Amino acid sequence: RIANSLDEINAQRCHAEREADRRRQVVSDARVKLAMSANPELQALQRRCMAERARDEQSLFLLQRELREEQDRQHEVVELEARALHKQRDDASALQSCSDLRSKRVDVRREILFQISQKEASCNEFREAELREDRE
């Protein structure tokens, strides 16, 4: 119970301190406004500060927009590079396939030529055998 009471008192004290700080800030702001309304130099300074702040905010807005546009361009470039790399890989794969097919054609051609030469040799042997038989 005592701990709860102490926590409650502490919370009330913190709340009172925050409220006092807020009131001091309100009073301070009111004094500044009063001083500014009575002093034309301070009013001019405030207007200049507000104008500079507006320019700074506009510049910040433009820079943020430019940054977003640049990020969009960079994203687009990355996508284009990714597509180009993918196409390059596809092209390399197609080139490898063509090379493999060409190699297979060469192998088949060699095999066919070998078979033709074997058949020609067989035919020649057969003719020679027939010629020998005819002579005999």
C-alpha cells in the first residue's frame, strides 16, 4: 500500500512538473510574441526567418522529389541490367546448344562417311572376288 501511494505521489509530482514546464513555455512564447509585436525589427526578423524557412522547406521538398526520381531511375537501370544479363545468359545457352548440335552433326557425318567407306570396301572386295571367279 505504501509503495502504491509513493508511486502515485511520484506520478502526480511528474505530472505537475510537466504541467509547470508547459505553462512556463506558454508564458515564454507569450512574452516573445508581445516583444515582437512591440518591436518592428523583431517583426521583420521573424518575417525573414519565416521566408527563409519556407524556401528551405521548398528546397527540401524539391530535393526529396529529385532523390525519389533518381532512385526510380536507378531501379530502372538495375532492372534493365538484370534483363540484359538474363538475355546474355540465354544467348550463351543458345550458343552452347548450337555448338553441341554442330558437334553432333560432325560426329554423325563422320560415322556416315565411315560406314560408306566400309560399304565401298565391302563392295570392292565383292567385285574383286567376282572378277577372280570370272577369270577362273
